[in-house]
Amino acid sequence: MKKNFLIEDNYAFILEGVHIDLHNNFDFISLIYSIEKNLITLNWKKAVGDWVKHDEFKNIRLIFKEILSFNLLDNNSANQNSDTVSSVGYLHPDDIEFMGGCLDEQESDETYHMIFIFEGGMKLKIFAEEVFLEEYV
């Protein structure tokens, strides 16, 4: 996948030199899948709390274009913290059915699939031609 960001320590993004703490400072709010456009958008809003850094972006989204593979496993994401990413990283393309754990940036390349594991049990694995991280209002 071609992308404009890095994943750091399996819980944060680096975009234009800015550290975005996905685990502690952002709440997942939606997944939008457009079959017509072959596009998936994942949206997060900044969390509320004393611990939240004020120098990070307010709302962020990942836009996956030209989806080649999409897997969703939901183990009762209605649990507490279902909007909190536990870890984010990569999985080898041969691990089609595997949805546990992840590799970091240094252990992957453009052929690897991205995986998101949430505290509530939901897991998303996506592979696309390209993915872009951006701030939105």
C-alpha cells in the first residue's frame, strides 16, 4: 500500500512529523465502506480528558482507496472501550485468515495488510492500493 504516514509503536501514527496517539487521545467513530467508489474511510475524533495532548490534530481519518481485501471480526464490540484502538500494525499478505497480533513498520513492506485491534474485541484488516491519513473538520 502506498501511504503518507508511519505507524509508531503499534499505537500511534506519524504524519508530517506530528505524533498522533491513536490509543490514548482518539476515539473511533465510524467506518464507511463505499462499494461504488471501492473506498473505506475510518474516522476518529479527539478524546476528552486531562491527558489528551492539545498539539495533536482534532479529527483524523484514514482513506483506503482501491480496496483489495477487507476483513472484519467483531467479538462483541459493545464492550467498554470499543472505540479505543488497542494496537495497529501490519500482517503478512499470506495471513488472510489470521486476525491476531500485528507487526510494526520495520517488519513490513508495501505488500502487507493493515490491522486495527480494538479494546472491545473488534478487528479490522484492510489492504488497498493506497491509504492516506488526513485531518478533517
